[in-house]
Amino acid sequence: MSFTVAIVGRPNVGKSTLFNRLVGRRVALVDDRPGVTRDRREGEARLGDLDFTVIDTAGFEQSGAETLSGRMRAQTETAIAQADAVFFVMDARAGALPDDRAFAALVRKSGKPAVLIANKMEGKAGESGRLDAYSLGLGEPVALSAEHNEGMPDLYDALREALPEKTAEVLEAKQDEDGPHPIRVAIVGRPNAGKSTLINRLIGEERLLTSPEAGTTRDSIAVDLDWHGEKFRLHDTAGLRRRSRVEEKLEKLSVGETLNAIRFAEVVVVLLDVDNAFEEQDQKIVDLVESEGRAVVLAVNKWDLKERNPGDISKLREKAREKLTQLPDVPLVAVSALTGEGLDRLMQAVIDAHAVWNRRISTSALNRWFEDATSAHPPPAVSGRRLRLNYITQVKSRPPSFVVFCTRADAVPDAYKRYLVNSLRQAFELPGTPVRLMLREKA
Ligand code: GDP
Ligand code: GDP
């Protein structure tokens, strides 16, 4: 199970440097027969946890006055045709030149998913050229320095976005080979909600391994946790570890730190204080998690302080439904970080949320639901014309994301989209996870 990426662009933008960076020491299949102009090289690339084949189209000097020599065009077209996706490289220090436009036109014409790379961006020297890159019509440029190995995590994200299904397949296949990976969890919440108490409680009771993690920010560190045989990787920030003196602690929510934690995680535990749950800061945190597309579990902490009455939890769930309208039916667990009460239920809720976030629904089941949902409540007519919604497909998971093909994507009202999302959540039991629904014209 693999896929192929062609590296395309005019000479000297850094294609070979990127190729070498991706392939590293792994053997490249170079056609080095003497006297043969090197048309292209193939190699086994690695980017983060993704392995794929990469084709380099470097190796031609531009000859004569032609913008794009026939041979180079042919070579580039062949490479693109053989690839599942294209890395289009431009030199941000040089800006978007006519040659870049000629190559970009080839890429657009191919219809292959493409990642636009603004290279030579170390030290930000190419900022204006990077902005220039937008004019190539290949979307948002990824800022990279192939030579200095900067920007690779962004390239990784862009590749996952450009080829969602193929990259997910490769990762899933790998997961089957190596066994399950730990679920990545972040615990976030307003100051004093009890985050560090909870983290210490979780790791204090169980065997713990700390590992500085590649790719996360300097301030953050991951802690591996084995909770009754299930593996978790917890995001632990330097801010949390340094929590010796209370007076040092900021009373303000650090949005930057919270965002780092959210981006690290697959499942985010939003910790609430039972005394003041669902106030503005909590809602803001849930908004952040939702917009970053992570699964959410709500944990209401300091439960030991509360006098218990039947129905307490349902009341909290009711309140969550009312306050967090952007994410219906978020799982909610009452815990005490101090006594350890409820932590088994919390970790089980994390496992369940992770499964929902990873859910893949078959196209046939989706379309059976889609027929029912659209006939029970047909889309409204807009300026006298009926909207036709043709079919739906899931384009990726993590979070579950769907595309509806229809006649006039712009005309479908937001309220109708919300109806579809809510109905979809109910039909396929997708509580507490962001669900993305996009509309596209033609299939
Ligand atoms: P290709 O013709 O597109 O394959 O380009 P090369 O990979 O041969 O690179 C052309 C030149 O740009 C070489 O001198 C590289 O060292 C240089 N280069 C490649 N990547 C970077 C980068 O990220 N930053 C800078 N400053 N130079 C780079
Ligand atoms: P953070 O700012 O979110 O990391 O919060 P801390 O973990 O520093 O906790 C803030 C205060 O709440 C500390 O005084 C904790 O001892 C207390 N606390 C945390 N969890 C609990 C709990 O479950 N029950 C009680 N009674 N107090 C708690």
C-alpha cells in the first residue's frame, strides 16, 4: 500500500535538495547509465510517519530562449501522470517567475492534487516571494527550507490534506503492522481547574515513561501512560511541570499553550471546575478544540467537594447541551483529580471518543441515510429553483469529514447544512466529535 509524489518545478528551485531530504540515505533508483541524460530519479521517501515513492524531475538545464523546453515539458508531464500527487516547488527568494507559471499551468491541467512549496524560506528571506506564490493558482504555499530542513511538519500536514484517503490508508496499514499506537491526549482547561493535579494523578498511579517528542514545541513534552493495559500519550507542558509555586501561576488562560496542546492531541479532555463549569473561558476552549477538529471529552473536576444528589450528572449534561451548541452530546464524566474517583470512566470515555473520531462510514450506508434525510426534509428552493443534492461520501476521518455533491453549492443555506450534520450525527452516533460537511458541485 503506497502512493507516489512527483517533485515538479523549474530548475534551481531546490527540487533535488528536497528529494534528497525526503529520501535520506535510503537507496535511490538512479538511472546512471553513462551517456544517458538523467531524466528522473525515484526513491523511497519518508515524511513524518508516511512512507511513499517520490519522483524527482530535476536534471535539465534550461536551453535557449524557450520558456519551457519541449523535453522538459514532456518529462514533467510523464512524472505527473505517474504520480498520485505533486509537490510543486518554487523559489520564494526569486518570487513567481514566468517559468514557474508555465510549470504551474501543467500541474493545474493535470488535475492532480498538488502542494505548493515556497522553498528557501529559512530566515524568512522569501516572505514576499511566498505571498507571490498565491498567484500560481495552486492554493496556499507551504513555507519550506529544503536545505535547512525547516517546515517539514507543515509539508506533512499539506500532504495529508492533499491526499487524505491514500495517506490515511498508508497509516492504517502501518498501524496494523506495528500494533496500536498510543492515543494522544491533551488535558486543557482554565487555570486552577486541576490539570496538573489530574496529570500527576494519572501518571503517579501507573508506570511512566517520559520522552521528549520530536515535532512538538520546545516547551512541551509527552508522557506515555499505560492505564490498565491501554496506551496513552499525554501532552504535558513545561508550564504544568514547573508548577511549584502557586503565586507564579498565571490566572489567565494561555491560549497559545492551550492550542499547542490541542494540536498535539487526538482527544482533548476539557477539564471544568464543578463550581464554575461552562463559563466563558470553558466555551472558548471548546470552540478551539472544535475548530482544530479534535474529539472532546468533558471532565467535571473536584467532584469530591460536591454534595451528591441523584440527577446531578444529567443536569450537567443538560447544561453542556445548552451551552455548547457547536458540539452536541459531548461525553461528560465527573471526576476528582484529588481522590482519583471517576478516572477509569474518564479514560474509557477517551477511548470511545477516539473511536468515534476515527470512524469510517461506508458510502452505501451513508447514501441510504442521505436519501431518507433529504426526502424527509428536502432542500429549499432558492430563487424559484430546486436544489439538487446528488450524493454524499466520506472523504476522511479524524475528524469525520464528508462531501455532498450538489447542483449549486453556494446556494445551500447554512441552516440546511446544520440539519444534515445533526441528522448524520444521530444516524451514525457521532457524539462529541467535530463533523465537517462540505458541498461540491459536480462529481
Ligand atoms: P533543482 O534544480 O530544482 O533540483 O534545485 P537544487 O536542489 O539543485 O537546488 C538549487 C540550488 O538551490 C542549490 O544551490 C541548493 O543548494 C539551493 N537550495 C536548495 N534548497 C534551498 C533552501 O532551502 N535554501 C537555500 N538558501 N538554498 C537552497
Ligand atoms: P491547574 O491550574 O489546572 O493545573 O490546577 P491545579 O492542578 O494546580 O489545581 C488547582 C487547585 O485545585 C489546587 O489547589 C488543587 O489542589 C485543587 N484541586 C485540583 N483537583 C482537585 C479535586 O479533584 N478536588 C479538590 N478538592 N481540589 C482539587
